[in-house]
Amino acid sequence: MTWSWDVFFNVIPLIFKGLWITLGLTIACYAFAMVFGFFWVFMSRIPWKPVNWLFRWLAEFIRSTPPLVQLFFIYYAWPSIPVIGVALNPFAAAILGLGLHFSTYTSEVYRSGIESVEKGQWEAATALNLSTKQKWLHIILPQAIPPTIPMLGNYLIIMFKEVPLASTIGVVAMLHIANDYGAQYYKFVEPLTVVALFFLLLSYPSALLIRKLEKKYNRRFDKRTATL
Amino acid sequence: MGSIADISLVLLSGLKITLIVLILSIIFSTLIALIAGLSRVSNNWLVSGFTGFYVEIFRGTSLIVQLFWFSYALPGLFNIHLGSDVWVAVLAISLNYGAYMSEIVRGAIQSVPAGQTEASIALNFTGFQRMRYIILPQAIRMMLPEYGNYIIQILKATSLVSLIGLTDLLYYGNIYRSTHLSEAPTVYILILAVYFLLALPLILLTRKMEKVAKKGVVHG
């Protein structure tokens, strides 16, 4: 088997079509992870130890076991569980599986952001007689979330690179198209190289952007501590 | 309850491959990370430039894509036969995580205050002595917590090897599921439980290392 430039250029438009699906799936999974991340934060703040403990370990369990197995569980096993079982299409299963997996990461990011808000801010909010809702919406979250934006951006890039896992349950995105092409013409290396190039072309500039953001937020943070 | 025992027995036969890939990948990715991390802080722009290129390529593309790419390109394009697909998997995982982990090495080395380097130059240490006795002992404790996190990532990544045909935990799980469809939930919950049991000591060790890394260090 030798490298063929003809095949290489022929598969570019084919795989480009899959790029949109990969991107769409990335955004859908990430939106799920962003929203569901707050669920873990909320659960870990319930002032009752057993519930607290249960959800902390549940998140730890989801975080430290392979997302691929979780995808298989949701796609193959969940439908056969009585009562709560639902058969999902590959796309929905991927959003649920990868979204849930990454929500355990975003929740850690949120938590670190919330913990970085100074104690005085909580005390001041209480002293000003703000309601819980006001305290969170107007005092804590506006300070907790912006410094975590670079970290959240990093997870977006990581998620983009995990999305091809969905091809194992039949989501027809870049990797799936490449493997199908390979199986049909017995040319695997060229389409896979194209897939790799598309990943690189998108994730490398995004990573540079995140690094720039990181510097910006660090500088702002430095300035703030310097004036204290 | 009989089926749980049956499934566990089936899964047990795949545990060996999972553990072999895990241990070899940890060893090789650690070596690659150390070499690449040190190369990136090298004064030789050719060495640091080339390493930077390697790191960005492997971090910028997806591990699952790399795994497929290696399993087809090595024998097909380069005519390299590693003897077993275990080595293809170890190569892909190690190169990928070696690239990620080299960034921890680099970050930790660069975060050792410049005064330490200056002091060791003033004391007439050679470049090697400076690294070995001054910089690395301080840098390594900073690397440990993140290193632990990456080991857990590697453990998770070993589940991908079934996709290139290795007979690991997930492979046997999938085989069992295909013949016992109604037992799919038990199969996958058991697989997840095995991975979690493997991850648990790593999680606890990482937490311990986080404490060690903070101990006795004055921040600011």
C-alpha cells in the first residue's frame, strides 16, 4: 500500500462534510456539559452529608471511567433497563454520554471559580441583606465565572477531540466517513490523515487563542492582587 | 446473581491486555514526557523547535484518530511490523500522552524561580548538576498531582484499544453483550466498576500528592 495524493485530495470534500457534524456534535455536547456542570455544583452544596458524599463519588465515578464504555452503556444497555430505559439515536446518545462525562469536569471548573471568590464578598453580600438568588447572580457568579473562561475553553478543545468516539456507536462524522471510505476502497491512511489535519487545523489556532486569554486573565488577576 | 459471576469471569480474560497496555503506556509516556519536556526548555532552538512541533501535532489531533492511523499506516505505509497490536496501541497512547505530559514537565521546570538557576550558576554547577540537584527536585513535586491525573486519563484511554482489535476488557464485554442482549446493563456496569477499581488507588494517590506538593512550599 503506497501513499496516493489522488485519494488524499479526493477525500477532502467527503470528510469536510463530516466536519460540520463533528462541530455540531461538539457544541451540543459542550452545551450539555456546561449546563449539567451546575447540577453537580448544586448537589455538592446541599448541606446534608450523605447526599453530598453520594454525588461527589458519583461524579468521581463518571470522571474516572472511560467515556467510550459510558457511550456503550447509554447506547446498548440503557434501552434494556426496565421502566427508565429509553432507546436513543446515536446522536442523542453521544450528546448524553459525552456531555455527562464532561459535566464532571466543568463542575470542577465552576467549583474552583466559586472557591476563588474571596470570603469577604460572601460576608459583604450577607451584610447587605441580599437574598440567596441576588448573592449568587450579582455577587458570586460574576466574579467566579470570568477567570474560568480559559479553562472552559480548554475543555471545549478537549471535547472536540473526544467527539470522534461517537463514531463507534454510529454517528457519521469525520472519523466514521474515513473508516467507511477505507473499508470500501481499502485506503485508510489518506482519509485518516485528512481527518487528523482537520483536527489540527481547528484545535491548534483555538489552543493559541486560549493561551492568549489565559495570559490576559492572569494579568488582570495579578493587577488586582498587586493593589491589595 | 449467577450471571454476574459469569460475566466477571469473561471480563477477567480481558483484564490482562488492559493492564499490559496500561503499564507499558505509563512507562513509555513518562519517558517521552521527561525527554520532550527537557528538550523544550533546551537552549538549542532546533531541539526545542522540533519537540514543540511534535507536541503540537500530537495534542492537536485526536488520540482515537492517531490510534487508527498508526494501526493502518505503520504496516501499510512504512512497512513497520511491531509484532503485536499491543505495541501499536502503546505507541499511539504513549506518543499522545507523552506530548500532553511534557507540558507539565516544561511548566514545572519553568516555574522554578530564576533565582535558583542564578544561584546554581554562581555556585559553579554544571548544566547537568543544575538540572539534577537544583531544578528537578523542586519541579518534580509540582508535577506529581497533574501526573497522577494524566495516569487516570491513560487508564481511560486504554479502553480504546478494543477498537483496533485488541482483546481487552471492553472487547470481551462487547462479545458477551452481543450474545446476551438483555444482560447489557450488567455487562457495562461491571466494566465501568473494574475501571473504577483500577482508578481508585490512582485517585487517592493523586489527592495525597496534591497535599505533598503544597507541603512546606511558601507561595508568592
